[in-house]
Amino acid sequence: MKLSLSGGALAASVLALSATSALAHVSFETAQTAPNSTYKAVLRVPHGCGGQPTLKIRVRIPEGIIAVKPMPKPGWTLETVKGAYARSYSLYGDPVGDGVKEIVWTGSLDDAFYDEFVFQARFTDAFQPGATVYFPVVQTCSNGSEQWTQVPTAGQDPNSLKSPAPAVRIAAAGMANAVAPVIKAGDLTIEQPWSRATPGGAKVGGGYLRVTNTGKEPDRLIGGSFPLADRVELHEMSMADNIMRMKPVEGGLVIAPGATVELKPGGYHLMFMDLKEPLKDGQSVKGTLVFEKAGTVDVTYVVRGMNGAMGGQDAAPMEHKH
């Protein structure tokens, strides 16, 4: 099962896009965290409102999320709305009864561009493993707004929502610390291999990780295997003129000396083609990566929940190149 760089079928690529990215919706880059932990929220805003620029992003902080610290953005005005919590929470042994309830960034983001809005927050013991926490977001544009505030009812498929609120899933019991250890292979350091759970019947999945080259010579990712798929392909996804473009990476992916390359949704990523069975939340799947110099490296992908995945009907237009 070597990595193929010949490109996949358009239908398979569309499925991969819908199963592994949320670029048509406002969503979090990382949609899972550990219980009782500090979380770095990277909120992705991929487009405006019907072609109009985004002028304001307002995030409502759910009850049970404390110690919220938003990151300022150059060119944007940052405001917070503070208030009392419904009850007191413990933060490193001290009681906390109030804090940030809303974050508002005001500026201008043209519809043709993508941007990220970042804040840090603490998930308290109000949330148990397996729970999903929703952060309603209102995206105000020059003419109208997008209300990313829908929350699924009990038993409802989150992917059926037209305007879902960005969500974070609390890792299941026993998975909170199930982060693969740092892997050393020659001059390469490989961190956090993961995949996203796939719906029943899906034939493709995504693989993500971070690779750092600490040496003085470049290396190249040229192959790989995944036991639950027929083959692995390396693709690049990008947004231009409001069109999502996906294409195979010809000749492999170069890891330059001193550089860190991240395979993630919306950019470079691995595609697990012709899945033999669905990928399930909490599952760990062993696979391999093949590098030109470092050779074959064993890795274990931790499968995370589907929160943040978009439905195919809401996907941005996509151009696929072979």
C-alpha cells in the first residue's frame, strides 16, 4: 500500500472534502479536547455573506467555559463582554465566579479571503467525556449576516444542519491523553498523527500530522500505508476565487532543513482511499510513512470525532486537478 501520486477520482475527492474539512462553515481547526483542560480555539472563517465582506465576528462562550483570553488581530478591534457564571468553578484551586461571556472582533475581511480568529479557554468539570460543546457564532457582513448558531437536537445528525455552531468534543474516557508520542526518524520528528471519523459508507478518510526536519539536508515524504484503506494519496487543498481546489502533490512533499510542515484540513493532507470500513471516534490505527532519507516510519493515527465536518450539500465549489 504505497502512496500514490496519480490523483483520485473526483467523487472520492468530494467525499474526502466533506468528511475531513469544514471550510464551507465557520468551524474550529481542532474539534476535540481533553476533559478539564486549556484549549486553544482557532476559529476558521472561510467566506463572507453572499459575496459581501465580513465586518464582525461575535462568539458566545458557553456556560462551563472559563478563563477565556482572546488573541488580538492586527487591523481588528477586539472587545469582550463579561458577566457572572451560573455557578462558581475551580481554576487551579481558586474559585471563579465570572469572566468573558462573549468575544467580538470588528474589522474587515474580503469575501475572497480566509482568516482565523484565536482565543484560549478552560473547559471545566461541567463537561463529561463524550460531550460536545457548541460555541454560537454570528458573522456580520456589510449586507446581512450568517448565524452559525444551530445546535442538533437529541439523535439529530450534526451534518444535517445548514448553519451549525462550531463544536468541540470532549475526548472519550481513556482517550483524553491518547496522543501519540513524538516519533524520531533520523533527522525528522513526527508529531500528533490523527484522522477524523467517517460516516457509514464513506470510501475516503484523511490523515494529518506535523513533521519537523532538524537536520541540514532536505527530506521528502514519498509514500505510506494505512491498513484500513486500499491506498494512500498525498493531496494539497487550497481556496482561490471562492473555489476549493484539490490536487495530488507530484513527486512527494519536501521537508526542508529546519522547517516544520503540517498536514492539516484545508492544506496538505493524506487521503486514505477506498476505505474497507468506517473510521470510528476513539479508534487507533497503525500505519506507515515513507521518507526519501529517513525511510519507513511506523505511526499510529488517533481517530477523532466528526464534529466540524461539513455536509456535501454545503461544500464550497471545488476544482480537482489530476
